[in-house]
Amino acid sequence: MLARLHSIAPVLLGITVAQLALGALAPLITVLLTERSVATPTIGLITSAYYLGFLAGSLSAARIVDRVGHIRAFTVFAAIAADCVLLHALTASAPVWGVLRAATGYAMAGSFLIAESWLNAKADSASRGRIFGAYLFATWSASAVGPLALNLAHPAQSFLFILIAMGFVTALVPMALTQVNNPEIADRARFGVRRLFVISPLGVVACCASGLVNSAFYGLLPVYGERIGLGAARLSLLLATALVGGLVAQFPIGLLSDRFGRRPVMLGSIVAAILLAGGIVAIGAETFAALLPLAFLYAGLTAPLYGLGAGQTNDYISAKEFVGASGGLLFAWALGASAGPTAAAAVMGAVGPDGLFLYIGGALAAVALFTIFRMLRRSGLPVMLQGGFVPAPQTPPRIAGLDPRSPGKREEPR
């Protein structure tokens, strides 16, 4: 395992530093847009632009990696991300910021693709679970620490943009110095969403809903915080608390789903999350000390939604179809994530900051009703026949072979 860690340390360190910079960039942009009195629906569109770029990168970035190799491609994507960060400091145009967010999303999709394919190439059946766990913990922890950078300087100053750009550039260093050979990227088959929906309607809906809800929550929580007067310091703490809750709760919810089944645990988690969203609306900014645990619990209940949906789908397919199904579920998540911030921002623009949690509650209620419908329509798979739950990173993995449930049978490279 020490030899495995030596071969993956450069890419793991590089993607962690990039994720740290990304975790600081997203709330910084939203806070600045809010302070400049940009309309909430416009902020939602800019937030959605990141996920649209990410979707495009997930579909096409592999061609760049195939052409120039992992290390050169990672250099390209990190440089694009750093350039986009610095360009934010040079212009205040909201449309330009939307383009820059889309370009950043594309670059990050390529960066994650490189990291995951590298880790997958160095993993075998004995070490895949530990390597995936290290990747999950490192990237999610970096996401939680990133928002705390808002405390280092006032958002209106260029200092934070410079610091974040340095983070993306620094991510190049361990990759550029590695002597490990570039791995191959295997063909990435993808089921169509329609075909996946026939196999597991609830699995596809859950993965899409994960994108709809979580992209809106993490993307627009800074708008909510600014509108209710939290300030940058308390907002950064709120974001970090929510992200930690999302990481910590994955494992207990996963154990419950392995014991009692996917659908009952999914339904219970969604109903509890709706109640917590209502609690957040009820207390608002009146008691920040109460807002923190509510956000922690809410995020913990909704973060495993993608993992539950993917597990529900994978329980009904064969091992050889795993890679294609994973690509289709990622596509469903990305579609939801692209639409979520725009839809939530429209509700916020109509009813105020509480509209974020009204939107979330409505979206989760629709998923809960669909879950009940599917439970009445088809009997669940016996628990003894379902696979084990696997938590998903905040951004679901693009490489299915990295998932510990993968049969580990590598396809011929292109």
C-alpha cells in the first residue's frame, strides 16, 4: 500500500490543492455579486454556468488528455482555471463572469478526470477501496476548508483572487515533478438516461435531484447568508459546517441503507431534510448558533442522495454494465446541477432569501412522492441481494473503475 500511495501522492496532492482553491472561489464570487446588488436570478445563471461548463468538460475533456497526456493536460486545465480567477479581478461584468465560470467548470471537469483516471490506473481490487477513500476524504475536506479563506481579506480586495489563482498554479507542481508514467484512459461507455430510467427510475431521479438540490444549496447559500446579514466570517463558517456534515453523514446513512434497503433510507432522509429546511426558514438569522447544527444535519441528509441513487441503479444491472451506467448517472446529475441554481435563484428573486429553502423543500418533496410511488409500484430488492453503499464525492466521480463496487476489469484503451 505504501508503494501505491507513492505512485498516487502527486495527483492526490495536486487535485486536493485545486479543490481547496475551488472551495474558496465559488463563495467568493457569489458574495461579490451579492454585494454589487446583482439580481439573484442573474447570480443563479452565473452559478449554473459553472455546471454547464463542467458537463461539457465531462463529455469532451478526455480527447484533450488522449492527445497530449495527463501531465500536460492537467497543466492546461490548471492554467485555464488560474487565468479565469485573475480575470474575475479585472472586470465586474456579470456576463463575462458567467463565461469565466463556464470555463472554470470545463477546466475542473478535465482536472478531476485526470486525477480519477490516474488513481484508477494505480489501483487494484485490493487497494481500490482505500484509494477511493483517500480521494473522497482529501477532496471533500479541501472543499470544507476552502470557504474559510473569506476570513483572510475583504472579498472586494484582489488579495483573495490572487491567492486562489496561486492555489491552481501550485496544484501543477506535484504533477509536473512526478516520474510516474501517464496512465491510459479507457473507453467511457455511457448509458442513455432514458435507458437507465427504464432500468431504475428512482435511481436516475435521485441522482438528478442530487444535482438540482445540492448545486443550489452550496452555490446560493452565500446569497442567502448575505441577504439575511450573516457577513463573510459567519457565512464561511456556515459553509464549512455544511460541507463537514455532508462528509461525516455519508457512512452512517450508507450503513443504514445496506441494512434496511435503499428506498426506505432515501425516503426517511428526504423527509427529515425537508423538515430541517423548514426549520432553517423558521429561525433565519435570529440564532446563528442554531443555524449551524441545522445546516450540518441538512447537508448530512442530502449529500448521500447521489450515492443512494447510484446504489439503487447498480443493484439492477450486471457488473459489465457498471461503467456505462455510471456515465449516464453522472450525466443526469450534471443536468440537474446545471438547472438547480437558476431555478432556485428565480424562487429567491420572487420571495426573498428564504426562497432557497422553499425551492429545496419543494424539490425534495417531489422526490419523496416519487419514491413512495415506486415503492408501491415495485417491490424492493432484498437487502441480501443489493450491493454495498459507496459514498460519492461532492462532485460525483467520472471514472467508474475508481468506485470500489467496480469489477476491476479494465477495458482496452482507445
